[in-house]
Amino acid sequence: MKKLFLLLIVIIGSSVFCSVSARKSEVLTYGTAESVGMNGEYLSRTIDSIANASIAAQCFPGCQILVARHGKIVHYKSYGYHTNAKERKVENNHLYDMASCTKVMAATICLMRLVEQKKLDLDKPISNYLVEFKGSNKENLTLREILTHQSGLRNESFTKLFLNKEKQLRPALFSATKSEKFPYQCGDSLYSSKNIYKYILNCIVKQKVFAKEFKYSCFNWHLANILVERVTGRNYEEYLYEEFYKPLGVKDAMYNPRRKYDLSEIVPTGFDKRYYRGATHGYVHDTAAGMLGGVSGNAGLFANAESLAPVLQMLLNGGEYNGVRYFKRKTIREWTSAPYAETGNHRGIGFDKRRLNDNLPLAERTTKPYYYAPSASQSSFGHSGHTGTMVWADPKEDLLIVFLSNRVAAKNINLYFKLNPRTKCHEAAYEAIRQYKHK
């Protein structure tokens, strides 16, 4: 039985993932659920009920939910408030901290482009591109291993990195005032050193390497934006905007949104006491990304749901959107496959995917339910974020969902996983498809 299961994993990892939508250049527009084969009354009623019940239970102060199929946005609605004080209602143009969804909505697509252009190679040593790794125990790690969390790297304690023995911020790294030496703003009256990226990179270089097996590590992803800049010679944020967001028509997705938006348009995420950053309102909640000045391949992106949908739709279209080709179909197939499935690693290259264990009958599973819908196909892909966010695309149904919330602002942040609103809203989209078929 075990051998049969491993054989199925290999087959799934190498073949089933290869489906992408046949639609060539679908541009997102608004439409009715019925026009794309979904029960609109059920979809809206169910998502409204889940969102409102979650807010009433103080699972989060508010949220944004977008569902699209066949290039039509059939549900886009904001619920609740910015904070528990209920002083500011969430509107569709307001921005949320995307947390780790940044990995796929920003860093991954940049790296995909560079690999496709042969400026990076997934299977060459990382030390070919980051000279700091030469001579280290990570010299021969490949980009493929790093981006699938198969590298053996583990998360380091940020307390150890940023605080001294007295549990105060290291004065060599942080200052209360901005200067040439401390240019990156981390919070109100807190700035990090111009050498902070070098410091983090050096910490990664010195880190112990464990067995090469799946272990989720944010440390891997602090390398992504550095790689983009080293290989292109361009600023990472500018590269992301010029190569993807601008031509895709993405207007409201960016790092450090305080530079452009009024605070009333940015949903507060939480509060940071340990690192003295204060309210994470327009500052990224992720500690390391915050200390890096808000810009990392790991986290830092802020967006509303509508701005992220074209990126997902482009991927569903097989790399094309509005007449512009961003990727070859085979590139998307490779990056949304599971290259280490035979080892039990379900992850794509950058992208999260259905866990291999979820293909077993419910009674035989050894892991708890994941955040995506149980009905999500094996070819689907996306990512979640610690702040309560999710982006997910399913080529089989040509379906995408964006779920944004600030669950870390809730009084009981663990309630989010108990009520599981992301999963329920995602499953509602699949049920709306089934109900339409059986009308």
C-alpha cells in the first residue's frame, strides 16, 4: 500500500499538475455568476454569511473576498471594519498586508521571468549568483531547492538576530532617527541600517543546514529580491512594477504603501511590542521584512483583492493577458508542479499546492485540513499569508479566489483556524459550480 501511494505521488507530481487554462488572453471583467456556470445566489449568500459570522465571532475585524471564473469577477465585496473599534468600514479599494502571499504575487513571478530568460538556472548552485555563499555549507544549494523549501534551511530566531543580550535592539542595526547610515523606516521613529540586507544575508550564510526535506522557511525567501537585483542590476520594486504590475494594469499593489496612500486606505494589521515598531499600520507585520525596510521576497506587499486578480488570471491563461505574453505555458507548468513529490514535498516552485496527503481518503490522512477548499484540484496553486490572506487559482475550473483579512488584529488570533473562513469561502465557490450544473 505504501509503495503504491509513493508511486501515485510521483505520477501526480510529474503529470497531473501540467494543466493550465486553455484561454489565451482572457482579461478580467465583471459579470454574473450564472454567465460562468455558477449559482450566484448561493455564492453571495454563503460568502456573506461566512464573512459576517466570522466578524461577529471576532475572528477578524473585516475582510475582502473576490471570486472570478472564466475571466469574470462574479463576487467582490468588503466586510466589516479596519479594527475592532469599528470606526472605519473596509472598502474595496483599501489595502491589506499580504504577508507570505508576497512570495508568489511578487518574488516568484520575477524569478520565473529571469529563469525563462536564462539569466538564472534553477539547478545551478546559488553561489553562482550570490558570491557570499561560496565556500559555505550552502555553496551547492540550488534555486529549485530553495524555492520549494527543500534546501535544509530553517528559520532563525529574529529575537537572536535583532536584539542584544539585554533584549534591546542592536544599536549597530537600528536608530530612532533617519540618516544616511539608517535609511530604512521600520516603524514610527525606527530606522534600520543601510547594511541590514548584508547582515541578514550573512546570517543565512552562517546558518546550519539540515536534511534536505520539506521544511517551510521564510529565510529562503529573503534571498529572492536580492537575487533579482544582483542578476538584473535593477531595483527590485521597480523591476516588479515595470515588468508586471504596470503592463497588467495593477494599480493598488506595492511595498511600503505609506509612500502613496493615506492611512485611512490601509487596513491596520496588528501591533508589535517586542521589536518596538508600534502599530503595524502601513508597515509590514512580518518582523524580518519590516526590519529590512518593508521590502523582501518573503513579505511586504500590500494590495486589495482586485489588484491581485490579474496576476492570477494571467497565470490561469497560461502566461498571457490582454494580448501580452508574460510567460511560456511550459514555464507555468514547471513552476506549479511538485518537483520533489517523491520525497513527500507537495510544494511547487514558489507556489503552494494541495498536500499529497490530502489525496488520500479522509480516514487515512495524517494531517489536519489545510486552508484551501477540499474540492480544489491537484493542478491548483496559490499561497497563504500569516495575516489571514490567501490567493488561489485552479486551472481545472478556471477559477480564482483572493481572500484578505487582518486576523492578527483579532483578540483571539487562533479562532481564525478554528472557524476556517478562507476554506469555507473557497469551497462555496466550488459548490456554486456544482449547484449550477445540477439546476
